[in-house]
Amino acid sequence: MATGHELHAQLSGMNAREASIRLADEGPNELPQAAGRSFVRIVFDVAREPMLLLLLAGGIAYLLLGSLPEALILLAFASFSIGVSIVQEARSEKVLAALRDLSAPRALVVRDGARVSIAGREVVRDDLLVLAAGDRIAADGRLVEASDLQTDESLLTGESLPVGKVAGTLVGMDYPHRPGGDGQPFVYSGSLVTRGSGMALVLATGPRSEIGKIGQSLATLDTEVPRLRQETMRIVTWCAVGGAAVAILVIVMFGLLRGGWIEAVLAGIAIGMSLLPEEFPVVLTVFLAMGAWRIGKVGVLTRRASAIETLGSATVLCTDKTGTLTENCMTLTRVWLPEEGAFAAGPGGLFPSSCARLIDTAALASDPMPSDPMEIALQAARVAGVNPAVASSELVHAYALRPDLLAMSNIWDSGAGLNIAGKGAPAAIADLCHLAPDARDSMMEAVEAMAETGIRVLAVSTAIAKDRHWADTQHGYNYALSGLVGLSDPLRLSVPAAIAECQAAGIRVAMITGDHASTARSIATQAGIASGDVLTGPDLETLDDASLVERLKTVTVFARIIPEQKLRIVNAFKADGEIVAMTGDGVNDAPSLKAAHIGIAMGKRGTDVAREASAIVLLEDDFGSIIASIRLGRRIYDNIRKAMAFIFAVHVPIAGLALMPLFFGMPILFGPIHIALLEMVIDPVCALVFEAESDEDSIMQRPPRSPAEPLFSRRMIAWSVFQGGVAFGLLAIVFFVETANNAAEPEVRALIFFALIAEIMALVLVNRSFGASLKKAFQRPNTALRYVIVSICAITGLILVWPAAQTLLQFGTISWSDMALAVGMGVTVLLILESSKAFIKRSHDRLARI
């Protein structure tokens, strides 16, 4: 027998209070996840980092020399690195958990008699799931309603073909069952609805489901960027190998020529630390994590970090119309009757009484509890005077929309007969009605007139079913044309400006829609999409792949496109060398979303399978969010390049000052403790200042970058080495002059150290912008830079006034004139390099014209 809970759930779903109690008792509907790294594992992983190993080796060397303060300082730096890594790990786990929650499937359930969308983890036993094509089923359940329902259970069975489902009763359905096989009334968590619709009573959630029993787990998010990561690690590896070779050579030469092998080890460690650009991986990790967070603030979920890199190189953006360019809030604004002609909506959206039957039929051809905006509009437009027999009818059968027939029908039992209400694309309904040529032409003229104003047009028809032996398809009935309904979906206010910005950035926008060609052209014109040809789905079918590639060069609007054709469009653009971003929301959009370089799924109206195939998800389905994401993607990539250029540049003078005394037989300037202190300045500058840099003025006025463009281009490396060479040259001159004047070694060390700090800040200002402007170098808004400058000034002041710090760093007393000289060297570096930017740009432009 059916339980009280089951009967109640079938009628109105769970009570919200009961659901919350059950959720607390039985736990969330999720599978056990792998535990995060333990504290010991984190320490072990961090201990393998080259920079930390060098710090530890330096601390041990100082202990052997009996220099306890120096040893403790280096060991403190090592402890600081471990602490930062632990904090970063905790934050990363929180971010990943938040991303998993956002990207996890959602479920539409009936609670207190109303349909509500909830997180999949909140589904509980006895919930009533509402299923539609494209949904990933959130829990195991028993079907109480099913209309042409098929599911893909390959995740559980390994069988690729979808299986048909039937509704079962609430009585006598407790027999053992397993996934796979047609004709079952059971659905399973993790499987996909590939066709039809239905409602299922939840039987098992989380680890109690079939997928939980066999130990499956959610796929992890892709948080790496393969190309950038590989390129960065290659550079770091080269530098590490080179630095290790130089360090070993220094240790050997120092020990043989000067004696004192422990001092030789310290010198080698200092060289190794100065040559190792360990900031590169840190910059990449921090910038991409912060980039995903910043993009999330504009309503975009980044499911694959590689999308952040690729966004900056997109050349074609293929966007659908409904809900992306438009508000996805439709209203019925016009109808057409075969005998009476067209009628526009009057005050309050009302139509003449003669239109009531047409509007009622259109509503009856829709889902009784609609979620589609068009069907919601049709249900809302129903007027008074509905036929009582129709009003009391029971829905007994339904034919879903299919790719080969763009029409749907519902069969209603009024007690006096079986009435069929159908609606769909005008051409499909015309075929079902077997219209005579003149009647078909008359209808298509009315369709064209509506479509030219940007209205979405559906044809409506009726038929009679003789008995309950349902035909295989809708073609098995004799339909009669009822008329046309026209629905308006206003353009989003932000779209024209967003498209103009997109086109200024060299990104071609192409609209893909299932609408009539005239409707699509009208909306495209309103949106400001560049004038071009319109290619319809039927015309596309007549083109081979080579012809399609050629045809795309002039097409800006694709109309009457079915989802399967989107994949051909994407592949054709890719074959022409374009970098393609593609929006989509349906099950059949998944292949094109996956094939595109950047798949963009809709967060609200998109299906779970579309979201899983995509790289980013628009949480608000807003086209403006795509443009904001492209802008942010370009900014993030720019800032990564700026930080990398700075790291290259700053390591040149540091390495030069570590090596120079060894070549000229002079006293060693910097030991491991000085290099470690400098790294404490460089790291926050990279992680905070450059990440927070604002957009370049021309960021959306320049063409997309080539995806083949290397992050570490020869031009960037040459510019960085030039910057570092200028900084090192000035320091070397001062070093030789001071040494020639018999200045004390501690005083020279202090002067060179503070001058290097000033030059590092100059390099920060130089690399904040690609353009040449001293004014912008100081005025570009960046709160993080102000905090970093204040912190560095405070630390510098502390060293100047605290004798213990001077003793620890082996600094002598430095005069105010020497401090002025140090600051002046920083200013000189800034002036030289900012002046060089303009000269280098002119030279590059001149060479480009040759």
C-alpha cells in the first residue's frame, strides 16, 4: 500500500518544514568527498619547494658558523612560508567547495504545492522531482508521471544508448531493481534526461543511491591552466637548473680561492636564491584564483580556469537570442486568425473575444505547469470565457518537441471526447495541417509580417483523437489550423552597448536562433550586430563543410537553426582559424559547447548537461556578463604578463649583485638573509599590486591576441632584461665608486641594499602599464600599491633606526645624503625606462610597417 507521505508527495510534494527536518536527519544529498590535505602533508609538500630548501640550508649553515640570529631569521622565513601555504590551502579549499556548490546540479521539486528550484544537495527522500530534457537527475526515484521520457544511464551501466521510462503506480513497486533496461518506472541519481519529461518520487539520496553504493564521486573541477602552467614551469625549471649549476660552481670556486667552505655554501645559497624565480608559480596560482573570483562578481562562474586565458583571444562570439540578448520575459502581443486577420493586444494585454479560442488552444498545447517563458506567457494570456468542458479536461497524453518535427501536442479528455491541442513552428504546423498552397501562403505572409517586427511566431492547431490507441507521431492525426500567436521578448537594455564594445575589441558577434529569419534579423538590427547575411538552417544543410567555411565569412545571423547544427557552425569557424566562444542551454547544445574554445552555458535556464560541457556559466543569463568576462580575461592576462616581466627584471640586479663581488674578488654584498628579505618585498608586490592593476585604456580597443602568442615572448624577456640591466648598471657604478673611495663594507652594503629597494619600486611603477606616462605611473588607482609602499617605507625606517637590525644585516650607518642618492637612483631608473617605452614602441611600429 502507498504510505501517507507518498500520497501527499504525489499531490503537493513535501512540506518545506518536513523537508528541512529530513535533511537534518538523513544528511545532504551528496556523495562522500576526498578529505583535504592534512597539516603534515601540507608541510611535507611545502618542504619540497626549492626556495624553502635553500632557506633551511642557509639556516643550518649559519648555525654551523655560530651565527644564531641569522639562523633564526632564515628559519623564521621558512616558517612564514609554511604558514602562508597553510592559509592559502584553507582558502583554496573554501573556494573549490564554493565552486562545486555553484556548479553542482540543481533540482526542480514540488514543495508545498509549488515548483521550486533547489540545490541538488538539498533534495530529500519523498521529494517530488520535476524532470525535463537536459536535467541531471539528483536522486534515485520512482516515476509517478512520464511523457516520452528517456534517460542516459551510461554513468551507471556503461551502455551508451538511452533507455525508455514509464510511469509506475505507488502500489507494489518495491521489487528489486537495477539501472539499465527499457520500461522501468525507476530513475537514478547521476543519469541524464535525454528526452521527454516526468515527475519522480525520491526513494534514495546521497550514499544510499545506486551511484553512492558503487562508490562513484563527483568529477573535480579543472583548476589548472595547461599552457600557462607548462610554460611557467619550463622557465622555472630552466632557471632552477641554471641557478643550481652556477651555485655549485660558486661554492667550488669560493672554497678553492678564498677558503672557508661554510661561507662558500652561504655564497652559493645566496646565488641560488637570487637566480630562482619561484614567484612565477605563485603569481599564476594567485592571479587565476583571484581572476575566477573577480569574474564571479560579475555573475560568471568559471568552471575551467583555462577559460580565463582563452577569453582574451576570442575572435568570434556565437550567441543565442532568447534570454541572452533578450529579457526572456515574453508577453503575447499579437494574434492572427485565418478568417479574420491580425489583432494586436489592447490595454492590459487583452484581445477581442474572437481570439479567446485560439489563445486557449495555445495554452492547452503548453505544459500545465510551465517553466518555458513562451508557455508562461500563453498561460498568462488566457482570457475569460473558457469552454467549461475544456476547463475540466484531463491531460492524458503528450507528444514532445522533436528535432525532426518542431511541434508539440497535448491530448485532453473532456469526457465527451479526446481533444488535441498543438503548437510549434509555422512550417511544422502547416505540414501537420496539410494546408493548401494558398492557405499556406496566406499564413506565411502573416508570419513574415509579425517576424519583421521582431516577434516570435508560433502556429496553433487542433485535432480529434478517435480513441486511446495513440499514434506513434503527431502525423497520425488530422490537424486543423487555429491561427498564429506572436510573442514579444524585449531586448536587454545593456545589449547594444555591450555588442558595440565587443566589436570595438575586434570580436565578431554572430547570433544563432531558432526563430524565423525576419525575426532574427530584426532583433540583430536592434542589438547592433554588424550587417551581414542571414543563413537559415535549411540552407545550411545544403552546404558541404568547405562551402560552409567560406559562407561564414559574410554571415552574422543564423536563423531556424536546430541545436545539432550549432556543432557544424562551431567547427566551421574553427576550421577558418577563429577562436570561438559559444553560448548554449540545451542538451543538444552540449557538443557545440564542448567543441568551442570557450563554452558558455546559461545558469538559470540552462540544463545541467550544458553547464557540465561548458567552460563558464552565466549565473544571470546576461549577455553583458560575457563582455565583462572578456574584459576581465584580458585584464588578468595583461596583469600576469606585467608581473612576469617585473619578476624577470628584478632578478637581474639581485643576481648581478650576488655574482659581481665574486668575479672581481670583492667582499660579498648580500647573503641568504638579504636575499630572503628582498623576496619578502617582491612576493607581495607580485601577488597584490599587479593582480589589482586596473584595465589598460586600450584593453577593449585592440584586436584579440593570438592564442599561439607565448607568455614569455622574446620581446618581453628582452624588455625585462633591459630594465634589470639598467637597474644593475647604476648599482654597479655606485658600488665600484664607493669601493674605490675606500668606503666601509657595511656602509656600501647598506647603500646598495636601500638603492636596490628604491629601484624595485621604480620597476613596479614602470611595469604597471604598457604605455609610457609618468603621470599614469603614479595616478593609476591601486589601493594595494599604497599599502605595499607604506609597509616598505615602515620596514626601511625600522632598519635605519634600530641598531639590532643593522647589526643583523651587517649594515653600517648610512647618511641622509646616501639615502638621497639611493632614492635618486630609483627615480633615475624610472625616468630612463619610461622614456625608453616611447622609443621602443616607435621602433616596433616602424619595423611592423616594413
